Amino acid sequence: MNPTSAEKFDTSRASEYARQSRIALAGYDACHDLAACMLAASLGSRPANILVVGAGGTAQEIIAMAALEPQWRFIAVDPSAPMLEAAVQHLEANDLLHRTQVHLGHVEDLPTDAPFDAATLIGVLHHLNGDEPKRQILQAIQARLKPGAPLIVAGNHYAYASQPLLLEAWGQRWRQQGASAEEVKARLGKILQGADPPHSEAAVQALLHEAGFGESTRFFSSLFWGAWLTCKTNATKSSDSALPPTLA
């Protein structure tokens, strides 16, 4: 995330992130579990170094992947100190700090001479304003992946106001969890003003192509949220051939 988006994740937001993210995204844990399964299906059970971008908050993607594949190791990157501190607490509680290198900062800070076997970018793109920052973070990840390496991308897409039924269902989700009518109204106003998701699944795919990734396989959906697996393309191969055989 760029500095502007990182500023949104202050101490107060970090402290409530674990609970609120599971309300805002119905199926939060299932999405992370399936992301781990998709990477395992792509990589197989072998040692791997995984880049986790935007890991702050729950570190749930690391927890899910680590439980599935004991030979994987991780580098967790996030520009928000409070969010990264919250992630470290979850990693410590799950005895995973010895398998995780924590980096406060941006993907661009990392060297490109030790490419990763895979990466995840979960819940980040819709916090970046405009296409160019979205494109830049995807390009930075691509530059740090081995040829053909898989990437999990997950986050909100659609212009929120263009989907009134989904927006109303999202508000009902909060009401279902005990929010008052005033709280629901405030949260709906906040989501309309506080994020800039890609406006369609095609827009997500276009950003991936422009950053050097191939066709994507969608494996999870929940209201505005989608999750995809794609792969870094090889210079000598078509984008279709970059997909792992089990997903082609």
C-alpha cells in the first residue's frame, strides 16, 4: 500500500481489524484457507519462500499456509506499523515467527536478486487510489517472483455505487451482526468514500496482464470480494502456458 492508504490503518483500526474484517467479508477464513490450498495445488509440497504483501492485521494468510505446508517460509510486508504489530502478535501466538521475516515498508524496498516462489496480495488493491498505484504494486511483486510463479490476488472489485443490491446486502450483513441502523449507515458511507476497487473482474485481469501476469483462475467470491490465482508469465511462453497444469 502507498503511504496515503497506510495512514488509514492506525492503531485504533488495527486493534479492531480481526473482528471487523470477518464481518465485512463473509467467508474471511474460508478465503484464506482456499488461497493456501490453491498455492499448494500450484507449487506442490516442497520448500518454498512466499512473499506476503499487506500481511498486517491478522496474518491469516500466513497462518493458513503454514498449517498446510510445513516447509514454506514467509516474508511479511506491510507499510503500517500498527497493522504489522498486530500481525506479529498473531504469528507469535501461532508459533510462526521463526518461519516469518517481517518487513515494515513496501515491496519496492525488497531486493530483486532472490526471487520468491509465490506471493499473495489479499485485501490491498481496493485501498490504492487509481489504477497506477495498483499497477505499480503488481509490477513490484512480479519483479520479485520466479518465472511462472503463482500469485494470489484477492479484494473488492466493482464500483460500489454501481451495485446497489450488493451494497444493501453488505449493510444487512452488518445489521445481522448487531450493528444499529445508524452504524450501518455510517459504514455504508465509509465504504463509498474510503476505497477505490477495480470496477470489474475484467479490470482486475487487465491490471494483471499489464503487470506481466497471465490468465487468472477465480476460486472465491463474496459480495464485492473476489479471489484469483494467476502466474508470472515467462518471456518465452504465452500467458496460458504460465498456468499450472492442474488449473489450465
